[in-house]
Amino acid sequence: MKKIIVLIMIGFMMNACSSDDDKNNSFNYDDYIVKKSIVSAINFMPEEIYPGADASKSTVLKLKLITEEEFPCINYGINTTQFSKGNELIVRFDKIAEPGGCFTAIGPAISYIDLPENTEKITFINGDKIDHYSIDINDQKIAIATIEKHFTSSLYNKTFRIPTNSFAYLCGTNKNNTQIYTDFYALIKQNADFTEFEFEGEGRIPYPKTTTGNWVNHPSRFFKYKNVQEFKNLATTLNNYSANIEKNSGVSISIYGWNNIKFYSWIEN
């Protein structure tokens, strides 16, 4: 009988401690609720950003916030309050930030906030509305799933990370010189240090899929390299090739490297 009483008391004490722990670890979203929502709808997406032109600096993972509403200047921003509670990122929308000087074109308000690599849940607060998403971040991909939403939308359920030692080949031409795309592609393929690859499965590709603004915008090709010097030598290959293209041919060739290094032909109309 004494053993039974002791076990019951131990169980009671464990439940009491567990309740206290849950209370201490719980987060009261009500403390961050305000009466008025700042916007009706927000889109968001993860994006890897280079902090500057210094190629030695690695990318920083950010969360891009975009209003569906458009404003009279394209440089409107979004003021937020955000912090992490364990593996949860909590973001409250405070107000739309008007720019000091207006870039005169209509567009959404946009802001970037840090997205910690260990984040497993994202909570958005807009007035008295609260949205929740689960997020899985690894070296290859970022996956986002809706738990509950009222005013936000994830633009991409899955986003690929930028692969180390990779680059994208972009080319745009006129209709009468489309062979330039395949010709320079063949030059890249000749280098044994370069291995072509594809982003397999579902997800937003972090490189541009095509050029823009040309008569023919060809699909981008993606490569990985082993020797960084071979990648740098690609700039010389591009310069030599571009020098033999007729001026005003409407051709644009670009190489986008994973470490924010870009090479351009700068052959334009």
C-alpha cells in the first residue's frame, strides 16, 4: 500500500513539474496583437542574399515579405517586429514604411528579415490575425507547409538552395542568330572541369531560368566546377567569344556564379 501511495505522489509531482514547464515555455501571442491590421494580404518567400560584392562572404538566408497591395512608389517597405522563441520565428507587421524619396513607379511594399537556419515554425501576426507555417531548412532545399493562414501566402512551397561551386549560363539572342546559344554552350561543355546538372524535383530555382528582354530568351543551363580557377577562366573565354560577335546583334550572354561573381558579354542593341 505504501508503494502505491509513493508512486501516486511521484506521478503527481511529475505532472505538476510538466505543467509548470509548459507554462514557462508557452508563448502568449496576445501580447503582440494590435487592433488594426496594416495590410490585407502578404506574400512571402525564402531567399538567399549576398551581403555585398565581396565574393568571400557567404549568402545570408532571408525571408522576403511582399504586400499584394501596390503603392505609388516602388521603394515602400514594411516595418516589422520579429524574434525567435526556440525554433519558432515570430513576425509582427507594424506598419507600411514610406520612403524618404520616391522611386516613381507603382509597386508593392517589400522588406527582408533574417531567417535563422534552425527555424522550424514561422508565425505571422497582423492586427488580431495570426498565421502559422512549418518550415524545414536543409543544405539542399527549404520546404514550407501551411498550418493555419488568414492573410499570408507562401509563394513557393519549396525553394532550392544555391549549390556550392555552381554557376548558371544565360543567353538571349535575336531570331536570326539563335545558334550563338548552342555554340557557347558547346564551349562550356568542352571543359572537363564543368559538369552540367539539373535541379531535380519540385522547387523554385535560385538562378534565373532565362534571360529577359531579348527576342529569344533561351533556357538557362546549370553547371558545377571543381577548380575555381577554371571557373574564373570562363570570363576570358566569354570575352574572346563575344569579341567575334557582330555589334548590335541583340545578344546577351551571362555567367552567374554561386559566390556572387558574374561575367557579362555586354553585347546589346
